[in-house]
Amino acid sequence: MQVEFPRLADTLVEGTVSAWYKQPGDRVKRGEPLFAVETDKINTDVESPFDGVLAEIVVPAGEVAEVGQVLARFASEIGSATIGAQQPATPAGEHTAMSRPVTPADAASNGGLSPMRKRIAERMSEARATIAQGSCARRISLAGINRRGRSWNAYFVKAFAQALAADRIGIAVAISGGLVVPVITNARSASLDDISASIGDLAMRARDGALTAADVGGAAATVTNVGASGTLLAFPLIAPGEPAILAPGAIVEGTCWLALCYDRARYDEYEADRLLSQVVERLGALD
């Protein structure tokens, strides 16, 4: 029985095995957390697909593996005997490379980048090299919107979803060591209150490292709140596989810059400007 690297998101091709919770010779129950995975989208625990004894760890903690790659092998138990690969005993008090978490030394080996930052850099290099990036921006007034305690992001997510006629909108969330993009799954039809609550829940779980595979992947487009830290205007790169990203800047005296970055293979300048205009129109109609 072999444990393979799972496909945790539609666009996932690889990730880092950040920790093993069991060692060779340990008995494991199906559904019990077996190892942790770190990707450019999520940090998550992966459950064991088998009952049995962990016989061999093929990919130690801290190493990158591709989707479908064999990570470990299980042995079958017959009575008290175990059939499978035999592993040398580890002296008490010692830890093998298979069990240690990712450390600053691991980041140093990646040129000072954590595995997540390294993957993000690779993805953005891919985006710059393979996507004809275009952008347009407008300064808009939000003075007529009564938020009633809702997140500003909820308005941008819903307006973008309506303009795109799409349900799944990603929201970029900054976390320690990188950036993740969980997805609002019903952004076009959900109420602003529900979207605001979903954004808060996803952001909290992202920062706690508690996102699941169901929370990421498959976004029709993304909203990134570059204005959260005071940036007035930015033009972020589009993620591979998505046609556009919406970037609202900081809101100052009821106005903000709203940038749309787009794939020129999907939209020409006129179409992109029209899409941004529709987002602005939808924003004005929300309350």
C-alpha cells in the first residue's frame, strides 16, 4: 500500500511535505492525520488513507513532491508480525530528518525563501513569462455605500462576481510566510452579509493554517485588497489559469483607486475597460 501526494486543488502540481506525524513502525488508523503539506495556496494536514503500519517514508519532511508521487509505504499486519520494509531503530531522544518541521535553515537553502514564498515566486515568474499582462484603473467614489459593518471586500467580491457572471471568486489573504487565496464559492448569489462573514472566516482559518482543500482552487478570478496596508494603487500579476484580478486601493475620504489587471489573450483594452466599468456600476447598485 502506497501513500501518494494528493491533488489538493485543481491547479496544484507540487507541494512541500512539511512534517510527518508518524514514524516507520508506528501503527496508523485510517483518517488519522499522517503528514502536513505546504503549498502556495494552503497549509493542511493529510489523513491516512489506510489502516496499518507505516513501513517506509519515501519523501522526508522539508522536501518538495509532485502530485501523484509516492510519499510513503504501508505494511500489512498479520497478528503481531509486520510484513514490509524494515527500518533501523532511532535512539531515544533523537529525531530524524523525516520528523522535523521546516526550519529557518530550510528557508536558507531556498535562497532565504520559505517553501511557500519560493512557490509563489515561481508562479509569478511563470505568470510574467506566459501571460500578456494588461491593466486599467479608475478612481471611484464609495461615499454612497452604507456598509452596515460589512467588509469592504464583500462589496468588491460581489460586484466582480456579478460583472464576470461567475460564482467562484478568490480572495488573497496575507499570512505568515506567504499568501493564500481561498475561494468564495457563491459570490454572485450570496448576500453581502454572508460574503462578509465568509471572508472573515476564510481569512481567520488561513492565518491559523486551517484551510482545507475544499477552500482553495477553481477561482474564476481573484480580488486582492492591496489597500489594506495603505497602498493607493497597485497592478498585481494575474495568477496562471485566471483571466483577471481586481485590486482596490486604500479608501481615502470616500474614494479609492480600483485597478483591473487582465490577460490580453482573454480581453482586449476595450473589453477590459468595459469589465471594470461594469464592476463600478455593480458597486454603485449594492447596498
